[in-house]
Amino acid sequence: MSRDRVVTSERRREDQEPPETPSSADPPPGGPALRPVRMDEYVGQAELVERLSIALEAVRQRGESMEHVLLHGPPGLGKTTLAHVIATEMGTRLYTTSGPALSKAGDLIGTLTKMGEGDVLFIDEIHRMPATVEEYIYPAMEDFKVDFTVDSGMHAKVITVGLKPFTLIGATTRAGLLTQPLRSRFGISHHLDYYDLQDLLAILARAIDRLGMQALPPEALEIIAARSRGTPRVALRLLRRVRDFAQVRAEGAVTPEVAGEALQLEGVDGLGLDELDRKYLRTIADTYSGGPVGLEAIAATMGDDASTLEDVVEPYLLQIGYLARTRQGRCLTSRACKDLGVTPPTDLFGQE
């Protein structure tokens, strides 16, 4: 495709925001940061926010470091943002890394030894951390110490390095790939769900204020929120596209019509589907009569990669009830067939 997927929940360069600098009068380079910095500013995930608020208040009263936290769920729902919020609430520093970046034990040990008491270590995509590195993190999480071997053979000796109490926050989009020993060492574990329309509207309203935009009509906000796939990252990205379109084509005025035209230009329809999603659905509907059909066959027909379709396209289609996974393969649901004007197979849904 010639156009980048604006509705993908994967992090892109435009989503990399500079850290908040409350003490500085000038805005940070690259524009204002849209991430909340305090727990009371965080919108959505009410159950998780309440659990974290109680835990933070308790450890502040006791003067201890917070328990280790595991956040899992689809990308773009605020796992990294929560890590920043926890570090800010604790008044400590945040060290950020990722599972693939910790290729050897020395990478992890170097980071742990320079951390101060109560600091937060955030490991994104923690399920991709090598097994050799994972073994070193067990005693670090439980006893705040690291044992590593010097030399080998009969001259080998084990050196124990003490660590200051810290908090590990792990984020993953595939919690099932975590080993049980690692998962059991997290004191707080929570799955992040997709956001509802009201939460997305609140996030967009806050972003509009931070971006210095004029207040948008409620209808325009609802158009953006409804096409955001329940993902704040996508909502903020669509808001930026609407802002750019309005600035160039409508003298900065964002009306429902302008918002609709901007998102139509991006190829995003009323359900949040883009051209790749629609091509996937049309392939099953037209070429394979609604299914069932195997994923490899769909990918070959589209000329795309099967893993890309499975990880990028299918999750949202499953969420909105347009796609069903059966033992025979992928097939469109009756709702999708109705909206696409396709007659479903008789033996699939038990209807003519």
C-alpha cells in the first residue's frame, strides 16, 4: 500500500512524544506532550487506576518501593503511559528499555546497578526477553540482588551484587508467551481493555486543550472517536490528521463535515476500517463467497503476509463481530455479510 495505516495501534514516529517538563516555560521540542503525568489525569481503565492508586498511596505511607506490575493487552491502550505516571507519582526516575534490547545479561545488570531506591524499570514487550536474561531478573525482583559468574571451569566464582529496592513494570501484547516463573513474580497484573466512546471523547477533549486547538463541535469529536477502534493512540493520530486538514483546507475550522472529509481522505470509514481491512473483507466475500477459507489462501490472494493479516487486520474485525475463526478457516459473520451485501453460505449460518 502506498499510504501508511493511520488506524494501526502500533507505535509510529509521530507518536513519540517528548517528556513533560513542568518547570520549563517553553513547550518541549516537537510540540506539547499529550500523555497524562498524574493518576487523576488518566482517563479510562477505571478498575486498574483504582488498584494502582491504592497501592501507590499505601507504599508512600510506608516509605517503600511499589510492587512489580505487569500490564498486558493490545498496543496503544496506555501501558507505557501508566509506567510514566507511576514513576511520577512515586517521585522517582523511570528507566525504559525493551525485551529485544536486553540481548545479554550485562545489559540488564548495567541498568539495575545504576538505579536508585524506588526507581522504576519499564520493560516493553517483556515476552521477547531472552531466557538467559530472564534468569538474572528472578533474584533481582525477589531479593534485590544479582548473581553472576566470573571466569569458568575450576576458577569460576559467583559474585553477588546488591541492588536498591526498585519497581519493575513489564508490558506485553502477548501475555501467553510469558513464562510462569516470570508471571508469578509480579504483584499486580492487569489486562487493559479497549476504551469506550465516552473515554475516547474525554481523551480527545484533553488533547485539544493541550494542542491549543479551538473547541470542536460534539458531532466532530464523536466522528473521530467512533473511528478510533477503541484505541487512544489511534484517536490522537486521527485528531492530528483532522487538525492538519482543517488548517490547510478549512481555515482551521473543524466541523463535522470537515472531520468526515479528512478521515475519508485517510481512507477511514465510519467503522474505523481502512483500505487494508476492506480489501481483506472483500477478498473473503468475493473470491471465497464469505468463507470459510484458510489464512494462507487469503494472504496469497491479497499478495500480503499472513502474519501481518493475523496481527494487524484480524483483531479489530473480530472485535466488531465481522470475522469468525472456525476450524475450517476464516469466514464472515452474518452481520458482515449484511453490511457488505453478501449472501452468507447456507450451511454456515443455517439460513437461506
